[in-house]
Amino acid sequence: MKIVIINGSARKGNTLTAIQAFCKGLSREHSVEIIQADQLHIAPCKGCDHCQCIKGCVDQDDTNPTIDKIVAADFILFASPVYWWGISAQLKQVIDKCYSKGQLLKHKKAGVLVVGAASVDSIQYSLIFQQFDCIAAYLEWNLKFKEAFSAGDKDALSKAKESIEKLEELGKKLC
Ligand SMILES: Cc1cc2nc3c(=O)[nH]c(=O)nc-3n(C[C@H](O)[C@H](O)[C@H](O)COP(=O)(O)O)c2cc1C
């Protein structure tokens, strides 16, 4: 499969650790590209709706090349730190811009990884997962998994053996 991973964290911390552990488990038959959302120049969606008449977003920035990569993917992994009970603005920015080619994004496989400082029973993870459930229902995605991990300090997840094993297993099981 062509796998595109969107990393919603700007720091080399827990979200990246989660992504790396997931990738470690993946079969070498997949091709993987990690999109580092904070490195992109993407203007916020203006809601101008031009994209609904033309092929893509009017913004001459990284929007169209990024969304084209997502359109070409078979599996999309959304990975984000929890910021204020939700996903990071960097990841949301990319998701908002998916509106420009929404219909081409139908019937994908997808997964969600979120890392927050709070314990995994916090409501924040259900709020985030519900958002992805709605997106998946709208775009008729096969949402393979939604997983939450609790880690605050930058290196906390890398020290959590069970979580790392779980992430590798998620990669291994992906088909
Ligand atoms: C702006 C900001 C807001 C945050 N809000 C939350 C929050 O609402 N809930 C939570 O559990 N952790 C929150 N955190 C902590 C991060 O989610 C946590 O440290 C996470 O591991 C960061 O992931 P990273 O290392 O990949 O950047 C916040 C951190 C920042 C910087």
C-alpha cells in the first residue's frame, strides 16, 4: 500500500516516536511518506469554495501538492499531540484543506494516533476519535484503528515499552 503519515507535532517528541514505532512494524512492501505538517506553507482555508469549481485550491502554496499526496494514498495515518482537548492546529490545517479535493478522498483506509499528557481515560481522546469517526463516515473510509497514548515529557513515550510494542503491532497488522 501507499501509506501517507501526517505528523501534527512540530517537535521531535512523542508523536514522532509513535510514528516511528508504527513504521517499524510495517511490512517493507508498503511505501511510506511522512508529511511534517509544521514544515508546510499552507494558508488557512478561506471557504471561498473556488475548489468546488476548479481542480484544487486557489492558494499557490503547499496545499495542492500535499492534498495530491493524500489523494494518491491507500492508507492515511493521522498522528497528533493533544492540544487543548483536540488535535493540533497544524494537522487541522491539512485536514481543512482536504475539502478542496474531498470527493477524491473517498474510500481510503485510515488510522489515528494521538498522544496527550493526560491519562487515556480522559474525554479528550473520545472527542478526537468522534471527530475522525464523523470524517470517516462522510468520506466512507475504513478506519482501521484509533489509539490514544499518554505521554507528557518529550521522551516519555519512548520509555513506555508496552505502548511501543502496541504501536509496532499496529504496523505489523496493517493490511
Ligand atoms: C499547546 C499545548 C496544548 C496542550 N494541551 C493538552 C491537552 O489538552 N491535553 C493533554 O493531555 N495534553 C496537552 N498537551 C501536552 C501534549 O499533548 C503532550 O506533551 C504530547 O506528548 C506532546 O506530543 P509531542 O511530543 O509529539 O509534541 C498540550 C501541549 C501543548 C504544547
